[in-house]
Amino acid sequence: MYRKVSVNVTAEESKPKLLPTKIYKCKDAECKAWVREEFAETNPACPICKGPMHRSMRHLPALQKKIKREPAKKSLF
Ligand SMILES: [Zn+2]
């Protein structure tokens, strides 16, 4: 007779992990806009004030992998 104790493990994994993530943020101190570097263009403009953005770091929850681009797919646009 044995009980499964996997509940503890699951609880542990459900904690949101914060990872240091590269972002771009607006240079304007009053503008709170920022975007993850992986979703941004090379020199992104602020989506709110259209001003320049600069690189920064931010602790963010890990992304779900499902949005990742699949390079192996053969699709020509
Ligand atoms: Zn801005």
C-alpha cells in the first residue's frame, strides 16, 4: 500500500521562476514602455512615445516555449 507523493514536486515547479531577461526600454524616464529583446527589432522605437529605446535587463518569468519560431519548417512567403 503506497500513496503517491508527487504533489509536493508539482507545487515546487509551479513557482514562477524569474530569469534575468534582456529587454529594450524607453529612454524617457516618464515612459514605462519596454519590450523583450527577442520580440523587438534591432533598434526598436518606443511603442508608446515613438522615442528611442535602449538595452536593459529585467527579471521576468520564463517564457512558455510554444511561441518559438520553428526554423526547420519549409514555408516560403
Ligand atoms: Zn516611450
